[in-house]
Amino acid sequence: MSSITMSAMASGLACGALFGYVLENAGFGSPVKLSAQFRLTDWAVFKVMFTAIVVAAIGLWLLRAAGLMAPDTIAVPQALMMASAVGGALVGAGFAVGGYCPGTSVVGMVSGRIDALVFVGGVLAGTALFAVVYGPAMRSMMAMGGIVDGDTFTEVWGVSEPLVLAVLAASLVAVFLAGSWFERRGGGTVSAQQAVAGAQA
């Protein structure tokens, strides 16, 4: 294994540990706070993740525009609509039922939550089952709806990247406004302390 590969693995592990620490301290490792977003009473997770997406998109565009990053530096996988729809539905269903996503379940497990440990076991079992049953028929079904004209919105729709970023930024503002409205009607967000206390109850 090359030194570059080792460095990449080490940096990924360090970033993952730091990300998990931040998630836990924000209460995002608790199913109480995570499941509240499906009841539309706590939009904190959606706000944080959507903000991260928009900031990263704008940041990457600025780096490319300034000539500090080559256009082909980041690989974008082919857009497979059927695979994305099925995978998103399954992950969403597991998230709603279990109160965790794969990442937050690891955070909860490291924090000592038994339900998170069970969830991680389910993720591993489901992944193993998928690997066993995955074959030509499933591969063909998952390839349905593949977009071959391009892998980004700008390539598919033929619009400028700043326009896409402007739409994303406007959508982010709308999410914050809608989230605040729902949270007021639902009694406010779940704080990190409340999430931890609820998970331990």
C-alpha cells in the first residue's frame, strides 16, 4: 500500500472522528432529535446538511473560478435515477423507523447506545444481503433512468453553474423559513441536552 493511500486513509479516519464528535455534541447522534425531523417538529438536521451542501457547492465553484482547482478534480458518478430513488426510499424508511442514518448510527454506537448498535448490525446485515442477491437482473433494474447526457445539473439542463447555485441558495433560505414556521407550530427544536436525555430515558 502506497504512502499516498495510507495518508488518504488516515486523513479520512481523522475527519470522520472529528465529524462524529461534532454530530454527537450537536445532539445528532440521538434518535430523539433525528426522528423529530420526520414529524416536521425539528429541522436542525435538514438545515445543517443542506447548508453544508450549498456552502460546499459555492466553495468548489469559487475555487475552480479562481483557478485553484482543476475542473476535473472531483469525480462525479453517473446519475442513475432508479437506483437513487430505490436507495433513497430504503434509507429514508430505515431512518424513520430506527431513528438513525448509517453515519449517525455509528456515532450513537460509539457513544454507548444499544439501539444504535442494533441499527449498525442491521446495516451490515442488509449490505451483506444486497451483495448476495445483486446480480444481472438487479443491475439492469438499477441502471434504469440513467442520465447519459451529463452528470451535473449544468450539463443536463444546459444552464450556467451560477444559476444553479442561486437556485440552491434560494432553496436554502426557503428551508430555513419553512423550518422555523413548522418548529414554532410544533413547540420548537430539540436541544442537544434534551436529545441525550430522551435517548437515555
